[in-house]
Amino acid sequence: MIKTRQDMITVQERYGQALQRAKARFVVCAGPGCVASGSLQVYEALVQELKERNLHTTVDCLLEAEGQRDGVITVNSGCQGFCQLGPLVRVEPEGILYTKVKADGDDVREIVDAMEAHTVVTHLCYHDPRTHAIMPTEQEIPFYKHQTRVALANCGIVDPEDIRSYMQRGGYQGLATALELAPEEVLGKILQANLRGRGGGGFPAGRKWAIAAAQKTDHKYMICNGDEGDPGAFMDRSIMEGDPHSVIEGMLIAGYAIGASEGYIYVRAEYPLAVQRLRQTIDDATKHGLAGKNILGSDFSFVIHVKEGAGAFVCGEESALIASIEGDRGMSRPKPPFPAVSGLWGKPTVINNVETLANVAQILVKGVDWFRSIGTEDSPGTKTFALTGEVENTGLIEVPMGKTLKDIVFTIGGGIRDGRQLKGVQIGGPSGGCLTESHLEIIVDFDSLKEVGAMMGSGGMVVMDENTCVVEVARFFMNFIQHESCGKCTFCREGTLQMLQILQRIVDGHGEVEDLDLLIEIGEAVQLGSLCGLGKSAPNPVLSTLANFRDEYLAHVVDKRCPAGVCHNLRRLVISEEKCRSCWLCVKVCPVNAISGSRKEPYKINQEKCIKCDACLTVCRFGAIEEVY
Amino acid sequence: MNTTVLGTEEAEASFDLGFLNEVLAKTGTSTAALIPILQAVQEKCRYLPEEAIIHVAAALGLSVATVYGVATFYAQFSLEPKGKYVIKICDGTACHVRGSIPVYEALRKRVNLEDGRSTTENRMYTVETVACLGACVLAPVITINDQVYGHMTADAINIIIDTLGQEGTEHD
């Protein structure tokens, strides 16, 4: 039971001492990427190897006076970030990072050998692809070196299932600080820090809190939005799985500041581990007196429930999320009144995103000035991104606001895969926009992204190379949004459908030049007329690609050509004169008699007749049928 | 998450009001409990039987239309029994640009899914696309009954289906 700040410090110190008594700590990444590449098996193999050498120990064992000294602790951590090279194993205290560790073979034995001999297994270390230098520790690796971790400060380091591990990192001291202050003072700090909503819009969290705090009512709610539905984003998932206590602590502080006594965490159903972890975290915090009744012996009580979503993207929108918690169809409603005035069951409700809440405790512990010293004047702090797509180093990253796009894609991301050309960066998912090479120098913060027609979104960053067709990507996003539109307002329901049909026509090769202006006209109407953020931002990918890649659209509608070689219906099938042996097989299978020729000369495909059914392509034994884009 | 797979016949036979009453006892009968109740039924039966919808409506004092409205709004709920193996193909942005659709098409072809259907005749496989599974670095990703498979290709999916097919016959 934790009753005072001193109790926390005692846990922190004892746990820290236990860690120091250990010979080493093996932190095996159990983020989604590493698990899928087999990290749980690596963990089992490491434990097995250590046990055979009589080296395995636990924190509990080290905490006991008679416990085994000098053993090795093993931990399954949350995402360590460099998913590309998983499964990852970090050896502490040295901070040596082993990549692509395999459970079978010699890797595990070599890691334990090296730990005992105080050496490094070089072939498992990161090799710089350009200089071929071996970089054993995280601090040396460019992917990590240029990051600043605030929201992810503990992710990949703490044991997410052990509350003491979180306390060892200073956890819950932000809550203790908050409870020593008056609610208005806590609110004041968050306002001064100018912590802006990391869920996409960038609305200052403190202003939301202030509105809710000002409401005089018997009951208020604090909701954590963990409905991370953006395709291509997994930041919130990583925090909820890898450092769930930071989210709970943030909620508790927010609840205290606004005068709420009940909170909900709304999590996507697709994240079963996050749901399980959060439930356990809430239980643990409650058992330790850090949640529930009379927290830290104060008058403040706060209960937290976990609500599983049921698979609807629109529920990431505040009013739809509230409808969903109330047991209804997740449909948005007109604002005002804003949820902070009238939200869940008509009561004042603050909804903050997972990452926003993960910043809160640290602002209280380290101070407003510290927070404002990171990032830009109007967007202080950091932002996490899920860096994916055709970039060399994919993974979970966190950078100070104000880094340039170039820093992110090239310095941290290591550039485009296989030395290909950068074409665009889709930032902010289906609500965001597509940036081009000419935007590489812009700084990434809430306002400068808006200026170029993109938006921060929740932080998905998908890098596209020359082999990606932006028209097809725009169609893909529109298809997603159209499917996920709740159907309440006409502009979103009908407008997105019309836009999708036009885009489908274009990628199918039936587009016309006028379609491009029509897309802009409908897009602007949808932006203006939709009820909620989903609809208002839905046309962004189309409008931004139209602005930045008009030539590519024109190639589709005028030349009926897909320069990236993606749109299936826009290719031509031709017969290579050199390879064709005039065997007649293709002529036989062509259902529309589009192929002509005689025994002596190579065959030809009549493009006007060809329906691109690929029958000839499949049947040709000489590879003479070629696809030309 | 529970990944136990029931045989379809077993699932259909196992829907009884006793189960529903147990769920109701846990969740209560407030409107806010509707989605958790439907989730429990969906997990147990792998779909929402008509009988269950009518019963839940009565228990919560809602119209059948309201419950039906909620059941059809969310992607998680299905009004038809799902297959023994539910295969979700991630079609999030990262997976999409790295080729999820060819995998999807290869899979549909492999399990002989007719156009417009997502579950095979023999209720062995359900094939769906999902927006994002949050494992973008492994793109393209699929899950089979919540087990994750990364870096999927059309060839790989065929091998996986072969293996599942063998397991399926062993169990039956």
C-alpha cells in the first residue's frame, strides 16, 4: 500500500538497489512486431539457458535479504522501437542492443557467454549499412540517437506488468505532486505547458480541462481515447502495452484537475493485449492505493473502467466515442455543446488521447519549463510516429516537435529502401495529407503541417517510393473513409461515396480530365459541410495528392497510364518480338480474338480489343508477353 | 483474448439462454452494457444468433431494432456464423502499399470464396480485411484467430492454408 510520496521513494530505491545487485538485466522486446518475429520464444530460450547455468533470478529474489545475488533478471518489455530488426534483446546495464535474435541456434548461448565474459556478440549488433561500423549500444545507433523520448520514456525499459518497475522510474510521483497542489494549480501547469492533443487536432489539453473544471455539477468523466484507428499507426498501442501505468497516472491527474471521479479507457478491440494490460494495471494501482478510493490517503477518489471498442473507426471521434460507451451506434453529433460541457450521459467529459496523457505526469515532475524547452514555441514537447512503408528503418519513434521531415525520413529512417527515390510521405493517415520531396525541409509540428494541407493526425507516417501510385493510395483512403463513415450527415455519407466512385473510375482507366475538378469541388464541399472531424478531414488525402501530384492524375486520365506501374487496368500487354516463338498458344486462349499473326512472324496484341484478362500472360511458356505501364 | 476454436455445430448448439443470463448477471442490464453483452455472445457463438438479439433487447428494455442497429454498426459483430478459422488481412496503409491486396485475392481464391461472401460454404474459413492491426512493420500482416503472421505473400498464405487444412481434418 502506497500512502505517501515517501512510500513511493522507498519502493523506488529498493527496486533500484535490487537491479544494481543483479549481474545483468535482459530486456526482451515483446512489442507486436517482435512478438510476431518470435521474441517470446527467444525469452523462453534465454530463461532456460540462464537456469541451466544457475544464473537466473528475479527482482523478488534479489529484494529478499537471503535471495540470490548476482543473478540475471529477464523482462518482457513493451516496444523498444526498432521493430525492423526484431526480435530485440537489450542487455543492461551496458545497454547493448542485440538484433534479429533467434531462439534456435547459437544466439542465446552466445549472448549469455558474452554477458559473463563482459564482451559483445558483434554479429548480433547493429551494423551501419553505409560505414559497416558495428554499433553495440542504442546511443550510437542513428535510429535512436536522434530521438527524444518523453511519452515513450519508459516504453521498452520497464516491466509493464510490475508496478514497482514503473515506480523505480519515478512513476506516480507526478500524481503525488498533483495531489499536493490545488486542482486549479495542476490545471494551470498543463495550460502553461501548452500540451496539445496528440490525437491529431492539436487542441490544447489544458483548455479542454479548464472548460470541464469550470462546470458546476455532481459528476464529471475523464476518458482516455485509445481507439487508435488510423491505418498505419501503432503509437498508442505501444504505450498502452509497454507503459500502461503512465496512461493511468495521466488520467488520475486529469481527473483530479477537472474534478472527475470516474474514468473510461476506450480501447480498440483489435488490441487484446492492451485491454488485458490496462485491466491488470488498474487492479494493481487500486491495490496499491493509487487508484480507487482516497488515493494516497487524500480525499480524491477515482475509478477507471476499460471499454473495448467493437470495430468502428469513427469512434475515435469524441462524440461518437461517447455514443459508443453509452451503448449506442457510434455516430457523431453536432458540436457545441462540446463534451467538456455536456458529454457522457450529459455530464462534462474530457477526452484525451493516450499519448497526451502519457506526457502529463512528467510535466508535473520535471516542470513546465522543462517541457517547453523541448519542441517549438507553439508546439512544445515531442511527438511519436509510426514510421513505416518503404523506409529503411521502420519502427516506433519519438522526436521533438520541429524536426524536419528530412531528419525523420533520412536521418532516423535511414532513407528509402534499396536506394530508390522518395515519392511522398503520407502523414496523418486518412485525415492527413501527402507531402512530397519539396516538403523535406518543412518542420514537423501541428501548425506547419496544416499550412501545407497535411495534419499531424495521430502520427502515422507512411513513406512511399516511386513504385507507389498516389492516385491508388488516394482511392485506398477514400475507400476506407467511405466504409467507415457513420452515415449520419449527407456530405460525408454521399460526398465520400461520389469521390470514391470517381477515383475508382480513374484507376480503372475510365477517368476524364473534368473528373479532377469535380473531385476538388466535392472535396471542398465535404470539408465544409461534414458534421465531425472524420468527414471534415476525409478529402485531405485526395486534395493534397491532387495539389502535389497533378501530373500523375493527368497521366491516368489523359494518357491512360499509371507511371508507378500499380493500376492493373492501365497497363498494356505486348508481345516481345525476340521472345515470341509464334507457338499459337496465346491466340488459342484469347477470349476476344485480340491476338493476330502467323507462324512466320511474331504475334501482336490489338490493344483496342484486349480486355487485360491475362490469359495469354499465364499460358505463354517463353515469357514473351510483357506488361507495359 | 480467448482463441479457443469451437466446431461450428458445437457453437450453434451451445447457444443457450443460460449463457446469456450468466453474461447479464455480470454486466447488468443498463444500456451501456449492450455492447459488452453482444461482444460476449459474439465471442462464444462467433456470431449473433437472432434469438440472442431478441432476448438481449427484452432484457435491456430496448427495441429489437435498436439492438439490431448496434449489431450491424460495428465491424466486430456478425449476423452469420463465422468460420472455424477467422483470417483477417490487414489493409492498413503500410500493408496496402506493401501488397496486402494480392495476398487477400490469393487467399480468397485458395479457399474458394464466392464473390460477396466472407465465409466458406463448409464454415471452415472466414476471410476479412481490417483497417489496421497495428503491426505495420511486419507489413503485409494477417491474423488467423488472433495469431499474427507477418511479411505475408501469396505463396506463404497457400502454405499456411495447407497446414491449417491438415490440422482441421485431424481435429474433426
